[in-house]
Amino acid sequence: MMQLNYKKIGLAWLFVLSFIGCAQAQQKPNIVVILADDLGYRDVGFTGAKDIKTPNIDKLAHNGVIFNNGYVTHPYCGPSRAGLLTGRHQARFGMENNVSYSPDDKHMGLPLTEKTFAKRLQEVGYKTAIFGKWHLGGAPHFQPNKRGFDYFYGFLDGGHQYMPGEVHIGTDGYWLPIMRNTGVAEFDEYLTTALSKDAVKFIEQAQDNPFMIYMSYNAPHTPLQAPEKTIAKYKHIQDKERRIYAAMIDEMDQGIGLLVDALKRTNQLENTLIFFLSDNGGVYPEEWLPTFDWSDNSPFRRGKVALLEGGIHVPFIAHWPAKIKQGFEFDGLVSALDIAATSVAIAGADASDGLLEGVNLEPYMTQQKTDSPHQALYWRLEEADHIWAVRTESAKYMNQPLPNVGRSFFDMVNDPYEQNNIVDQEPQQQAELAKLWNQWNSKNINNILLQSWEYKKARDDFYNQLFEKNKADAKDRAVYNVE
């Protein structure tokens, strides 16, 4: 009778189970979040651009999901990025202003009470990286490597010079050297390209673990700078500033192409979920920046800073070949908050604290669900009391002291471009939206940080007062003699 060697069988089973466990770990999808900066709604091909070419972005869009009603949580940079990365509305933790670059200020940054979704993914074995713009605090404890990112190549301020050779010390963060993790790094080519190429290296080296990349471009944010050869491609655009802006978008699209090629080359594109969106609408010539008119946010009104659609309704897509077999368009309300919720869900990360406010979009991307992920979306601005907006699938109620805006109510079914203000003509529906907003706002706290110009003035005033005090103290002290 044959004797079974249970010890060998046990070892064999351990090997098999280990192999299955590794295979399951490898099956976790990679996640790439590509965020443009101040991108006009109509400035990419899939939303209608004719004068700017974005073939790589367009291919992702047409082979994935185009979210026709994709929104961010704020109409300008810092707060929008805070909401995206935490998966919580920034008003929950009082961060409705841009963070000023002030590395000596231990309070000026994304509150340490808040957990990024990168950190949640890190806890379940993901390798996480950010390339480009941080804008959520310059002090060491606010920096990316302390907020859930294994790797950082980029800059801490809200923007940066694009051309190599312009770096110098003793000014704001736009001019400082690029960082790699917590040290000083270099770039010797156009910044957008340098960021993209560094992300390619990360993709090539991160094949043993699932990874998450936050591709946080500063393009096409000011300063308007691009390689001359790319600008020359857009000589058909007469306006010089829009010509450079178009070249910046082109360079970003080329960089995205490098990332996609790296994913293909390493056989990882199939199981990589890619999101692409802008952090807010493109610039608009408001009275405080009257010459900023190079973006195209049509068919929507206004742009960056506005709670009209031009400021918060952004190009927004998802691409995931393993799950999205054929491209389609989706009309339900989608929020940047959903990126964190979706990423955490598909990664199997912990969300038991109940803080994430977005919706897992996977069943919508796979067309198992066709209803709207959100029944209502909400906005609040800090600049003054009573700047707010609430949007349902059918209507939008808002107030903002901009020319020809003020208190407004729009029928978003028949008037999605907000041409006809019918405020007070639908009192019951207005009251319902106001009630929704008040319920949402009851869980918020007041804004804590100062606007950048206010903060810099207060900081300058402090240094001036300190210097004058020191001069007075020095004058009051007796001059001593020695013997």
C-alpha cells in the first residue's frame, strides 16, 4: 500500500496557496490619476477642440468612459486638489483657500487629521507616487512622503517655471529646484516632459506590486511657456497667449502618451484604471485678471473661480480595458470625490472610518448601474458669506457676486449652459435645493486658512513689526563699556 508523504503534500499546498495569493495580489488594478491644471473645458479633442490636438487623451476617452457631467469640488487649485486626494469635501476640514508656500509655517497645509487615499492604498501594498504639483503644504510634515506617497518628483508650490536653467534660490516656490522625495533634484528639459519621463521610470520599475500614480501636471497653468518647436505647430492660432497655451496642452498630451506606452510595454495597461480630469475650469478674464482670456470653457459660462459651469464642470474620463470593453458616454453626476472612493474600493483598502464621501464608480463604468451616482453636488466658497451652489440632475441654485450672476436658478435639463436665470420662478424647487445645501453645510466647518495675498501681507507685517521692535529694543539698551 502506497504511503502518503503528508509533509511534502503540505509543502506543496503551501506553494500553491502562495502562488494563488501572489496571483491575486498581482490582479489588483494599478491606478493612475492624471490631473491637468486650469484646463479649459473645450481645449481637448474629445470635448470639441478643433485648434488643439490631444490624440492620446482622446484615445483614452473614446476607449473608456466620458463623464459628461464630471465636476470638481472647488473652482480653483488647492481646495479642489485637497478634496480629490482625501475623498472628502475640503469644507469638512476648513481648507477652502490655496495653501501658501511657507515651509516654516507648521499650520499651512493639508490638516494632518486628513488621510489621503494614497495612504489608504499604501496600507494594502500599493506603491504610490506623485509627479508634479503638490500645493498642499511646504513644511516637512505636510510633504508628499509624509502623506501616503512612497515617491515624489515635483514641487511644493502652486506652480513652477517650465524651462530648465531658470531655477534659483531666494524667491517663491515657482523658481526653486525640483524635489525628489525630500531632496533636491534637477530637470534638464521642458518640465512637463521631465515629469512624464520620471513617471515612465516608475512604471517600469514597479511591476512587482500594484501601484498608484498621481500625475499632477501644472500644465497648462501659468507661466505660459512651451518649447518653440511645439509653439510653431500652432501658428494657425493668431492669439500669442493661446498659441503657447495650446502648445502646453500638446506637451501634456505627449507626456500622457509616454505613460500609456510604458503601461503597454510592461503589459500593465489592461489592468490599469486611468482617470483624467482638470482641477477646475480654464482661466477667465475676471476684473482682477482682465487679460487672462486664452482658455475656452465653452459651451459653459465663465471659468476658474466661478461656480457657474465654466469653473467646476471639467473634462473627466476613465479608462480601464479590463473592465471597460467599449467606449461610452455617461450622463449621471460624477464628482472628483469619486476617484478616492473608487480607488479604495477596487484596491480592497480600508474605508471603515466612513469618511469618504464619493461613490465607487466601478459599477457605472461596467454599466451594471445606469442611474446617477449622486443625487446632488455641493459647493461653498470662502471669499465671503453666501457664496454657494447646489446642483441636482434637474436644477442648479447658486449665489456668487460676479457680474450678471448673483443669486441664480437654472433648469439644467433644458438650459444646461445657464443662459436663462429663472430665480424665484420655481419657489418650491428652490426651497428643496436650499434645504439640501443647508443639510450638507451643517457638517462643514468655517474656513481656516487666509487667502494667499492676505497671508503674505500678514507675514510681511509680522516681520516688519518684529524688526521695528528689535530696533526699538536695541536703541533702548545702554551701550556698555569694557575695562
